[in-house]
Amino acid sequence: MILRPVAPDVRETTEIGRYLAWLAARGHAFDDYAALHRWSVTDLDGFWSSVKDFFGVRFHSPARAVVPDPRMPGTEWFPGATLNYAEHALGGPADDVAVIAYSQTRERTELTWGELRDQVARARAGLARLGVGRGDRVVAYLPNIPETVVAYLATASLGAVWASCAPEFGARSVVDRFGQIEPRVMLTVAGYRYGAKDVDRHAEVAGIRAGLPTVEHVVHVPYGDHDLPDTLAWSDLLTESAPGFEPVGFAHPLCVLFSSGTTGKPKAIVHGHGGILLEHLKNHGLSWDLHPGDRLLWFSTTAWMMWNALVSGLLTGASIVLVDGNPLHPDLAWQWRLAAETRATLMGASPGFLMACRKAGLEPASEFDLTALRQIGAAGSPLPAEGYHWVRDVFGPGVLLNVGSGGTDVCSGIVQGGPLQPVVAGEISGPCLGVDAKAFDEHGTEVVGELGELVITAPMPSMPVGFWGDATGSRYRETYFSAYPGVWRHGDWIRFSPEGSCVIAGRSDATLNRGGVRLGTAEFYAVVEELPEVEDALVVHLEDPAGGNGDLRLFVVLRDGVLDAPLREKIATALKSALSPRHVPDTITAVPVIPRNRTGKKLELPVKKLLLGARAEDVVGRDVLADPTALDHFGTLA
């Protein structure tokens, strides 16, 4: 069901419309999104060079080619070119606002573009005084505040390599991540407020310092009333100014992002300057429709790839809104109030947040002045069809709901919507431009209309440069290319419709397989969580080694009351009628909380491992969990 068709004035009012006109003037005319997408994945040279030229990417030295050999893995992009990501993020008018920051630890703050450029130049000089140069690693145990943005861009401007973790992570989790890349400088806070709670991190900072012997300097960023002795003050880092941008190769490391650590030790995923620059310009401009004067608000911590994507809003000339603290404090409407106050043109939200607003009966468009809002983005987990209807009913046809799915591995979207695509209830509009996404069966054959592995059959510039410390590339190849040689396997189950829209059905490593039939976990949640008695749910399948149906277990968090026989029957009947008899669980168990990581993803695989007898400490670190106690109950059920 199409909830929102493509607007008739899309070619006159959007960035992708301006891009289409620009292409047409150069001999490339496209009637619709499908035709544009087909060109974007079949003419890699033409498409990605057009992104470079349309958005004005500046090479300090020219490229010899765009992509001389498109085979994966090991694709080389723009060989010979030099550039710097940070140079492209600091170009706004001096007196216009670039950064707006809200926090539960201190008062609202702002930086103009001129102030942002000045602080980046000062932080650049300070880091250089500490000996930081090309290739050195700078790490941050910092919240989502302006100083973090400044330090990130200053690090990039030097050709050094950035990595960050949110300060709610414990010392062990941080050392597991930062220890892999052997940093030279660490920036940190000593505490923060989360809602009404004051959180002291002195012990964690001490543990991190003890676990990172390569760190030569620790810079303390003042935040709240906490102090940190034996450190360099942030203000002392900024005493001098040294503007400039080190030209680096297209694939030179910009940042290291870490996988969640819920399926093993976090992978240190290296992203390059050029790949992130081109991918985010394409994504933010052509899908998110950002341009100078816009404002991007998307709640994120510094441990999630969405933080890097948020900062990249600056590449388009848009200003960014940073939010630190409890996203639900003092109430569910807080983020909508911030969107109204900042005149946000794009607000990002988790599907869980949108569904919670729906269930609470919120009507933000009636309660607040959100007339500047053009898009609502949603990512992190599947959004049920009811969430699509709620956004359409509350915000009307003038606001585009852009649901997407991607990941840390590409630091962007793989499938999502945009102004040139219709919104289909319960489905993602289709593959992103430049992303040749398909569904494969186990034999490597493309399938349509049925579940398959999400794969990418042509290279993208933002595919990782590699994993840190993986000198031979063996772990990288095993992670993405072992299932289908020369084809990227992403790790999600997906179903594409004949029209090109799609549904993400959960992680393929958590997919349920009963009697040879694949069942996506997202399909369960769309049915079960719509029942008024159920607040949250998680399903896992324990396979039968003898080849039988195995044990399908459903766990539910109830709104109130008890899980009695009538409610069990109601849940089973709903699954049977909406999906199939194979979806009826063998057991239904009430639990106090469903385990999720800090980005909101349900942790089916760790629960499965626990139920099979693994120790909790071997499955996942507690500080990866949104609720550190969330796995305790499952351990007792093993």
C-alpha cells in the first residue's frame, strides 16, 4: 500500500531534483528513480564522478581513474587523488549557526561556522603540539557535545585517525575497542548527567588509562561539576591556532568504527576519508535532501555510526543538532520539543521511539510547531506498518517518512527512501543510489518475493578500507565475502518486492529455520508487539541436531497482568493467522525486559547462546546493553 506517492514538484523543490537537472544538462536524463538507480550501479565511473562534481569535492591532486577494477574485495577508488574530509565539513557562512547542542549536564550551547572553524584550528594546533600527525590515533571517551565534533574534525585535518566510545561504556568494553588501535591521545570527560541522575566516571577513566599503555596524553573536557587530575585541560589544548588540512589519499583512514560486540570481540572497522565523504554527500544530499540552511536532528551516542553520519550533515552546509542525555527525559515528547525549537528540517528517530509515541497517543504536529520538518528518518530496526500509518496520520503528506537500513560496516544506508521514491506501508522504498543491493538464496541466485541474504554485488566507496590489525585481510574477507565470492554479504535477511521495495526480516545469523522454511524475526515482532497486552518481544530458535523442527521460544514483556492460558492462546492465534502455523512458538515466557544494545537492536543471538549454555560474560559485555541486567533472567532459563 502506497502511503505517500512521489510529490509532483520533486524535480523543482529537492536536491535530487536539482541533481537530475544537472545530469540532464550533461547528457544523462532519467525518467524515474529506478532508471537513475540502475545507472548508478552499472556505470560506477559515471555515477561516482558525478557525485564528486555535483557536490564540489576538492582533490588536492587529481585521480588517475575512478575505479579501474571493480572486483571485490580490494576495490581501489580514485587512485592518485588526495583530499581531506574535514576541509569539506567547515564551509558555512561565518555568522550562521553550525552546531546547536542540548544536554542534561549543562545549558544549551551554539557554535557558528566561524567559531567552529576557529576551534577546529585551535584543537588541530593543540593535537600537533602533543605530537599527533598523519596516521596517529586519537580516541575519545566523550558524549555527543560540540567539543567531540571539534576534536574529530581537528584529528581528521591532521590526517590522524579518530575513534570514539560513549562514556556510558565500561572500562573493559572501551579497552577492548581502543586497545586494538593503540592510540596516542585520549580525550575524556569525568562524568555526566543522564536525565536526573549524576554519573561519575572517574573509576572507568582510570581503568581505561591503565588498559591503554600507548596513550601519552589525556585531555579532560570539562562537563558538569566533575574534575580530572593529572590531565591536560581542554582550554589548554586550544591556546593557539593552526588552520590547515593535510591532503591524504582517498583511502587514508579517517576513523575506526567498532561493531557492537554482541557476536564476538568488536571488529575495528576502518573507514577512509574519500569513501565517507562521497557516500555521505550522496546520502545526505540526495536521500535526506539536506542543503545549506537546513537543520539535522538525530539522537545518537558517539559509539554509533549515526554520530558520524550526524556530523556529516555539515558537509551539505546544514547545521546539526547534538543531543546528549536520556532521550526520554523528562518525557517522551522531549525530542519533538527540540525539533520545534531548532526548526529541524530532518529529524531522525529509532522505530522503537516512533512506536512508543504512537502507543502513548502523542500528536507532535498538533502539540508543537514542526512546520519546518520535511523528513522523519528511521533506522536501527524494522518499523512496523502501524508506525508508517501513525507518521502519515499525525504529520500529513507534507512530511516524508524515510525508513532505512544500513550499518557500521558501510557507515551509511544500503536500502532506504528519499524524495524520488514512494512510501510503502511497512516496507523500505528500495536500494540506495550507488548500492547494488539484492537478495540471494544459499546458491548465490537472486530471489524476488522471498527471503534471502542481503548482498551487494558492486563495490561502494564507503566499504571499509579493512579491519585494523588484519594485515592479510583474511578476517575482512571471511566476514563479508566467504559466502559468495566477489559479493558482499551483509548479514541481514531481506525480501524485495517486484517493484523494488523491501522488508528487512532480521539478522541472518538469528534467522529461524523450521523444517527448512526461513522465518524472519521482524515478522514475529510486527504481529506480537501490536497486541495491546505485549510491550516488547524476542524470539529465538534452538535447532534440533537431528533435523527436526527444533524449539521455537518466544519471550514477551507484558504491559500489566500475567501470562495466563488465554493470553498464550491469543498470541499463538495471532501468529498463526497473520503468518503461518510454523510461526507458533513452542513456548511463550514472560520476562522483565528484552535485551537490546545501546542502539536499540534486539540481541537474539546472545540470548540463543545463553539458552544453549554459554556463560553470560562470554556472550556480551554488560555495558553494551541498554539495560545491564537484561540478560540475567535468560541465564536462569538455560
